[in-house]
Amino acid sequence: MLAEREIVQRFLETNHQVHPDVVNYIREQDDPALIDSILSQIPSDTLVVSVSHIPGLRRERDGTRFLADPELEVIWGSAGTSGSVSGHEDAAQYFRDRYNQLSSIIRNRITAMPIEALARSPHRYRDAECTIIGIVMEVRATAKGHRLVEIEDTTATINVLFNKSREAMFADAESILPDEVIGVKGKLSGDGNLFFAEQLYRPDIPIKHAPFRSDRPGKAVFISDVHVGSDTFLEDEWHRFADWLQDANAAYLLIAGDLVDGIGIYPGQEHELVIRNIYEQYDVFGEMLASLPSRLRIIAAPGNHDVVRGAEPQPALPAEFTSRFPNNCTLVENPCLLNLQGVRVLMYHGRSIDDMIGLIPGSSYDRPGEIMEQMLKRRHLAPSYGLRTPIAAAKQDRLVIDPIPEILHTGHVHICGITKYRGVLGINTGTWQSQTAFQKQMNVNPTPARAIIVDLETLAPEVKDFNR
Ligand SMILES: [Fe+2]
């Protein structure tokens, strides 16, 4: 396989810089001739060689194309589809499904062998470059600062060593999370007990991914974390937002959970509530939605403050809480995949952001966009199991990101963030609650009373601030 520095060097010799995505693509293709063919076709004024300069790489949308682009369709995550997992949970089956889904995405780019075949005949593979794909069982830092990662496929497990001196790869290896699915190219140690990693593959978004854009006008407004019932709910700001919606030509309003503040969510919450009855909280919220323009299509999902079970996927709000909700509001599960005029939106409350910030070096609550990118790289909304994000171990892993949406919408951390990663727009939509005592203690500075508007024809986001 071509080494990274050789590829970079080849481009430097012709006075070009090269984007890391192009370097990875050339390595994956393992085709040195590709460098010449890129260089022979780039315009003479090119400074940085990017993915668009790779000849023959056609940009395409992921998954099946829609025959018709309906106004609003819940592709999955309609009320009542999360299934019952009470009583019989089968974690082994859940992880097998996760492995199957994510490993097949990686297999679109590389060919891998079963781990058992390596272990069975180590002599045969000792000096050969091999690729394996596994789910991460355990991650450890060694005394010398390398990463030792135990991975498992359906046949066996093996320890993989990511050497910190391989800097380009190690930056990615440092953020390997328990239970994510990775591919590794490398070589087996002499005694056959250890696998030395040379390259790390994540399922990722293909570099040729091209998002779909609606062929007719339409605007969607994204919010989350309204927290009705809390004494820090920003009523005046919400009314300014509601007034603005009267004249805005928005067709959709998406709300990614924490519709109300809930009851008994954290110790001492009762002292911070102005509405101490859960039914009343939803009644007030329902009336707020009912006073918005009836032409709006509203889609509302639950979050960890809502009344449904916390384990994800979370069911849609049951009817007993939503009698005051208007008819133009569709209740969905968390997460869900929506289709707005052909633009697919994956809406997820974002509880796992807590876990990922705790595990990924250098990440911060102030930059939720980076965490959304990490979800997209792993093609999974909540990679690590058994931490703060409860996951219902159903037969199918519904938290896998497949197909690739045009927009990933999250909330939960109460801080706005926008990112664009390989054509996917990531938006984290802040909150309608000012800083709580708990957030003050945790040094979290929320960005409240903002809505993010996305033009479905261009996928361009715009932040609207209702603080003044
Ligand atoms: Fe929240």
C-alpha cells in the first residue's frame, strides 16, 4: 500500500497540496497510476487538489431515490414502530445487527478477511498485509501511550495495536470508542497474538456523496429543548419566535425533543418548575403549538426530559399527553428519518453527545458540530453502549445512520452548532431555556432562543436569534 507521505510528496513535487480525503481515497484504491491521472487533468491554477479533481468519481446520492418527493413523509420512526423490548432483550443479537450493518458499509470500500482465519494460520499471514473488520470490545492506552484495541467479528477477537508514531492514523485512533465498528489494515505479529495497525477505516460518508436538494421552494425551521414547565423557559422569546412564524414562509417546524421539562428528571428539579404536573406541561406546550400558523407541518420527537421511556429508540408521545396538540403536528419517535420534499432529515435528540464528549479527546460542549461529524464518521448516533445513553437492545440497531441524510438534526446540549461534513448538513439547535443552576455548576453556557432555518432548495442554513 502507498504510504501517506509518498502520496503527499508526489503532489508536492508538482507544487500541489492535497486534501486528506484524496490521500485516503488513493490509499484505499491502492492505485499509484491514479496520482498521474489526477495530475494530468487538474486545471493549471489548482493549489489544493480536492475530491472534485478525482477523474471518474461520480457524485451520487445515497440509497434509493424517491420516485415522488412528498411534502412530508416519516420514512421510519412513526409512532408505534419502536417495538417492545420489555422482557426479552437480546444484546447479542443487537450487536450482531450493528456489526452486520456497519461492516457492510465498510466492505463497500475494502475487502476484509475473518479474524478467525488470521488466528488459525498465523504463519501464512505473518508478513502479508491483511484487513479485518470488528466491533470494538475494549480500548486501552498502553504505558507508552499507544492504543490497544480489542476487536471482535462474528468469528473471533484480536488485539490491535495503533502505534502513536504513525501520527496521521493515530489522531483518528485516539478517538476509537467502545462498541463502534472499525476496519483495520495491518500485519500480524510474529507470534500471531497482536495485529499492528497501518490504516484505520470507519464506515464514514463516502467522499462522492452528493446531497439531494428539493426542486421546489420550501423552508424548514429547526428547534429543540423547549423545556416548558421550567422556571427558566423563555416565554417572551418564544412569543417573538411565534410572531415571526406568522409571516415567515416556512412550511415545516421540526422539534428534536425535550418538549417539556418533565418531572423528577434530576434531584431537586421540583424547585425549578413553574408547572409541577406533567399533563399540564404538555397541555401548555400543545397550546403553544396550536397558536402557530395551521399551515405549518410540525414534527415533534421526545428527548430525555419527556415522559416516554429513556431507552433509545424512544417511542412517540402517547395520546394521553397530547390532547391539546393541534392536528398539524405529527408525533414521531427519537430518532426518526423524515423526508421533506425529498430532503431527508435524521432527527435525533442527542443524548449520546454527553458520552462522546467524555470519550473523544479535545471535544467540547461549545462545539456540538464536531460531535455530529463524529457520529457521521461512525455512521452511528450513539456508538457506545451502557454509558449515559440508555439503548434498547432490539433485534435491529435503529441508531445506525443509513441511508445518509441530507440533514442531521440534534439538540440536547443547549448550544447551537452548524457543520457541513461531506455534503451532510449537521445542525444542533440550542434551547428555549436560559442557563439552569445545574448548567451554571457545570460551566455550560447555553445559546437560547434561536431557530435554524434551512432552505430546502439550497440546503443553506440560517440562524435566527429571538433574544431581542
Ligand atoms: Fe434539553
